[in-house]
Amino acid sequence: MIKLNNRDYEWQEGLTVEELMKLKNFTYARIIVYLNAEVVSAEDYASTMIYDGDEVKAIHLMAGG
């Protein structure tokens, strides 16, 4: 089980940040991903593994005025 934005989700072996973003349809142009409270760079999404028990936060940056 992993936590994604404070909700429980089933964990899958071999899950990467990139795959999780695709599974959850996170296609925002501006998004910040934290894995266990550390920022993951967009260029590292494909190589960053998510393990059982990890906590992921995906924050969509919005512009406003």
C-alpha cells in the first residue's frame, strides 16, 4: 500500500513515479512530486521507484491573480 495525496492505493512491484502519474492521469504541465518528503525532478520520474509503504504527493501548480 502507498499513500498518494493522503489516500491509500495499492502498490505494484516495479512502480515508478512516471507510471503512477500515467495511472492516475496526472498530465498537468506544472506539477511537483514529492516522494517521502523529497522533491523528485521531472527528468527522474522514469527511473524513480516507488516502494510499498512510500508516501507520494503530487501538487499541481496553478497560476492565478
